[in-house]
Amino acid sequence: MNSTAASPSLMSNQKKNIGYEIKIDVFEGPMELLLFLIRKDRLDIYDIPIAYISDQFQQYIEKIKKLDLSIAGDFVDMASVLMRIKARMLLPSLQRENGVAEDPRDNLVRQLIEYQKMRGAAAHLSKQENMQQQVYGRSPSLLPEIPEILESSPIPEEIESSDLSIFDLISSYLGIKERLEYKEKPHIVQKKEITVEEKMDVILYQLGYRDRILFFDLLSDDDDRLSMTVTFIALLELLRLRQITVRQSRIFGEIWIYPRQTTLPR
């Protein structure tokens, strides 16, 4: 009987074949994941439904683990904090000296607000840096001729790349992976496995002839789940090395990949 499901031996060898271990904490920590979940479901940061957000946080950690992405201890600590707050919410309210009931979420909300402020300051500095890089960008006369068929469509108004987190990318990746499951066939001709480094070069080469690539198109070019995983990890590594940037046409819209102004194919 044929099956499209990957065998246990194939799944256990995926990380070895890929040859990379991406650490989530290199990009963003548990506070960023909390903000992502709050933004995704349009929740009120001052009135967080703690039971719901705690469950969502745990589920998202499990999703990340299934992608063979390394989770820092900070994420486990935050999951424990959420569980403690969830338990305290079930207890009778404690009264402060002024007679106002104490909300177990208060400290978490303060930390999230402070993190948002720091994030906003970092985003402003990143935007200034990108503008400075564009001043020293390559002259159009030095760019290779681009076939008309590869010319990009007009660029819509976009969300700043600094407003996108790695969790936006993971969420989009999981959604695309679900949409493309039908592509995987039981009888795929074995071909030479491509490494993460090789895929990074392919992405940079494509960006040398196109000013942007749709995230969906990049993943849909792959023939199987392992190839798609390699592509995704290559993309994360290029982001970590600051060789590419990502933007979104609108909230929860399509994600586009751009070369940084100073990036040349390796």
C-alpha cells in the first residue's frame, strides 16, 4: 500500500539532511510571540483572555518544535508564567490596600507595553539604517539587464518589514504548507538533495534579477516537504544575516521578500 506520509526514518533524518538548527531566540523571544498572538486575534492588550492566550502560546510552541526549530528556555518560562496567571485568575480576587482588586495580569501587561516601546524604538533605528543604505545603493547603470517577463508588478503600500516577526513567517509557512500538501506524490523521482547553503545562493541569485519574490511562490517551487523546509530555513538564515528583508502588502496579506540594498549574489 502506497502512502504519501513521510516515514519515521525520513522524518528523523530531516534535520541531519538540512544541516542547520535555527534558534528562535536569535530572532525574537517569548514577548514577541505573545504580541503576535494578541495582534493575530485582535485582542485587547489591557484585557488579555489569559486562558485562551496561554493555550495558543503552548500550541504555537508545539508547532515550532515540529519544524525542527530550537526553542529557548525563555519560551518554556513564559509558558509557566501564563499557566500560573491562568490559575490565579480562578482564585478569589485579592484586594490591594486601596480596596481595588488585584489583577494577576498586571505585571505581564506592563512588561508587554514596555517591550512594545523598545520594539518601536528599534524599528525606528532599523528604518533609518535602511534609508542610509539606499543612499549608497548600486547605480541603475550597473544592474544587469532584466527580461521584461521578470519585471515586477507595481509595489502596493506595504507594512514596514520591522512590523513583521518570525512568527508571522512561521504562520504563513504553515498555511502555505497546508495549501500545497496536494503537490506531494507517492512516487517522486529521487533527485540530488540541495543544502541550505545552496538554497541561500539560489534565493540571492533570483533576487539579483527580480526586485522582490512572493513568499508563496518561493515555497511552491519545491516538490516535497523536505525541500520546502530547506527553503524556509535558508530564508530564516538570510534574514539572520541581514541579507534580505520581508514586507507585507497589508495585515495578514501576502509576504514579499526583498534584497537588502547592499546585498549582492554570493
